[in-house]
Amino acid sequence: MFQSSNKCKIMSMDMDSIKSEIKVLLAKKCWTQVRLAKELGLRLNKKYSAKNLENKLRYETIQYREIKLIADILGLKIEFKEKD
């Protein structure tokens, strides 16, 4: 386990799943899934619960537009790079 500069605890996780990647990003930004779900609901103008978000991440059924929105909410951008 290590700490980021903003004092949020971040645990090392398997980065092979979108769920793990989102959880690490949330920890780095000191956000919870509940807070993220609320913000997604506001921006998508629909009911979006933390359980709904958890299920989409667990079963990897989250849409790409939702991933892009999560990145935007967290102040990040998605970038595709050529393989070395």
C-alpha cells in the first residue's frame, strides 16, 4: 500500500479489469463510488446508483461513453497510444 500526495490511501490492485482501474483512480482523487454515481446521474440526467455502477464495473458492462464521462468527472482524459 502507498499514499498519494493528497493523503488518500491507495492499495495495489490487479489492473486487468476496468473495476480495478476505476477504483484506483477514485482512490487517487479521494472520491467514493457513491459520489461518482451521483455525479454520473446528474450529468446523464437519470437515476444512477452506486449499486448500478458497481454492477456495471463488476460485470464489465459499462459503456464507453460512461467511461469517458468518468474520466471527465475525475479531471482525466483517455488516450490511445501506439504499442512499442
